[in-house]
Amino acid sequence: MISFANAKINLGLNITAKRPDGYHELQTVFYPFGLYDIIEINTIETRTTLTITGIDLQVDESNLCLKAYRLLATSYALPEVAIHLHKQIPFGAGLGGGSSDAAVVLKMLNDKFQLNLAGNQLVDFAAMLGADCPFFIRNSATYATGTGTTLHHIDLDLSDKFIVLIKPDIHISTQQAYAGISPVVPEQELDELITLPIQDWKFYIKNDFEDRLFELYPIIRDIKLALYENGALYASMSGSGSSVYGIFDQKVDLSKLGALGTIYYPVSL
């Protein structure tokens, strides 16, 4: 069985509070982006394995694909499997690649072994794996609050727009991104602001990680400015960085910006 795990972008990201358990409360809108990892799962007789190609990543029990398998195996009599993950979504980019992989593994195991888990049950399992994972179960425009696991579907369709990503040669860990963040409750909820015309988003919708990370890595700011200079209706860093996306009215050739980082155009499956 083969399936595809897409990336996501964050349309706005407000850090509103720090919880006693060390996690942060946030507001964000998750939106799918057409950049994909490829996952294959086959039944084997020996112990469950994970192989990663495409990007050089260490394989250990902390990998979310293996965690997804182990999580379901605690409740269901799953056979041993070989998981092959071909990575194309860059890590340390704020695109949720690892979370997407884990969610797709849950869905694949559910289908392959006829576990008959409903969508809300898969969401519950995904929430045990990480904050971004539940979004990828339903994989449509979603307003997320809490730690990112309280999800509300929103009517937002950007299919008539062209979204492009640029990823500089920088890896930003979640821990690094949150260092120095001072939570602030915004005057207006993000789910209200997202209903504004896209060309107005740049005046009202922000990513709270940007200010500090722009100081540490000016190239991220330079990419955002370059996207606006090339006609983007809205541009922002995604998640905790380091990738930056631009939303355009039509397809654009940004190859001249290649010196700033790797350019990712959306792929249709």
C-alpha cells in the first residue's frame, strides 16, 4: 500500500499563553500545501521496520511513523510491517512533514487492516502523537486553538490561488523558535481576520515567531520581502519556520529567487 502525506502552511500564528505544563496556547489556521512525502507499508514476518530515503534522517523509536504504528498496536492486533518513508518535505521548515507522515500512517493502517476507525477516532489517536497531527487526518482548512489540537473546520478555499514556498538552508527547532516568545492575546480572533480579503491579510494577520527569527536569520525576512516584491497578495513564515510562502493571484516564475533558498511549487496528485 502506498499513500502520500502532504505539507501544511500556517495562515497566521498567535501565541496567546504559556501553560503550566510548559506547552503554549495558540491560534492558527492550518491549510494543506501540495508538497508530499511518499509512504509505503507492507506486511512482513519479522520485526516492524522503518526505512527513510530522500533526506538523511536518523531512524529510531522517536520517529512519528513508528510511534503511530506502536500506538495502534497497543489497541489492535496489528501484524508486523515494513514502512518505507520517502521524504520530500524538508524538516525544520514549519511544514508539519513529520506530523503528516504519522497521520497518514494511522490512516493507512486503518485501511490496510480494516480497523474500521471513524475519523474522530483517528483524530483522537493523532492527538496522542503531536500537536499538528490531528489536522492531517481531515486535511482541510482548519482553525486550531489550544496546543493546536482543538480543531474547527472553516470555509476557506485557496484553490484559485497559486501558493509557493521558499526554504532557506536553515533548520529551526521548535525549542529555538519558542525561546524568548512573550505570549499576547490578540485584540481580534484569527478566525475572524481570516475572513478578510486576502490582500488585506498582510495588515492584520501575523506570525508571532517572525520578529525574533527575522533578527536571528535576516534571510527569512528577505524571502518574505522578495515574495511581496514579486506580487504576492500575502506572504508569511510558516509555523516556527524556516520556510516562507507567498500567495499569488496566478502562477509565477520565481526561479530568480533561487539564491535565497530551495523553491517548492505545489504538485497536484
